[in-house]
Amino acid sequence: MKTYKKPLSAREERECLERLRDGDREARDKLIEHNMRLVAHVVKKYQGTGYDSEDLLSVGTIGLIKAVNTFNADRGRLATYAAKCVENEILMLLRSSRKFAKEVSLYDPIGVDKDGETVSLVDVIETESRDTLDDMILKQDVRELYGAFASCLKPNEQTVLKMRYGLFGSREYTQREIAQNMGISRSYVSRIEKKAIEKIRTQFQQ
């Protein structure tokens, strides 16, 4: 099992970033080395996706290097920015694979958590108890998911998904119940749901 260097303190990170701005390559390498634990943590989310952990770690490291090279200290802590860069790099790899070209729903698996349990988009929305790094990443995913919900769906599509999956704290309804509530057929509800999920998936993965 690999061991990684402990994360830098806020003061140490600030000092390295200042040195990096002056072109200090040792400071850059130090920032990368002390954030490799973060890369490994993000990679755990995508175990079971058909890629070797070492391959995902290599791709995630590219994301970390990009984060270190482009980070602006005004954005806060490097870890927050780097975690998203690492995840984006891994997601680009997964999206390029034909394994992920099939249609997915909010209940389809997108990876596994640190305990090896399958994680879906619904889990991303509903999960509240995670450690600090997981919680940070999940909150970003939730913001993007709900942003896509608000920006790309028509009102009837929003209504169907909200009721179908219990979004925004509401209870879940069956397609038949939604059909009765909206005065349309169950098959039409199914078509709306399918189309809305496809829009969400497309927007979420851009």
C-alpha cells in the first residue's frame, strides 16, 4: 500500500505558492508531492469503472499538476481547486471510453465509495455524512447537478424529475402517480423523464 506525504499546513502552502510564483521548481514539486494523498482519495470514487487504479492515479496526477500550475491563491485553499481538476481529468478519461457512451439514469452507478459500495448520482445528492474531502467534492457535484436541472430543463421536465426522484426535499412518486397529478399518460411521463435525464447527463458532463 502506498504512503503519501501529509498535506501542507496553510502557512506552508502559502510559502510554496509564493516561491512558485517566483519560478521555484522545488516549491512546485513540493506542492504536488504533498497533495498526492488527495489524488488517491479522489481516485477511490472511480474504482470499479474498468480502469486500473494506477492508471487513474496517473491521470489524476496530471490534473493535480495542472491545478498547481494554474492555481490562484485568491481562490482559497489549493486542495479545493485541485480536487476538482483531478476529478475533471479522470472524468475526461471515462467519457472518452465507449463503456460510458450508453444512456444512464440517476440510479446508474458512477463509481464506488471508499468502502467499495456502488455510488449513483442519487447518492451524490442524498449523501450527507462524508469526510471533509469527499464532502467538498460532493457539494460541487450537487451544485453542478442542480445547476443543470435549473438551466436546461423545461418546467414540465423539472416537475417530473423533482417528483420522480424526490429532489429538493420532496417525496418520491411513481410514474403513475405523477401521470395522475399532471393529467397525462404514464407513458408520456416516462418519455419526459427519459428526455430530461439525458439533458441533465449531457449538461452535467460538459
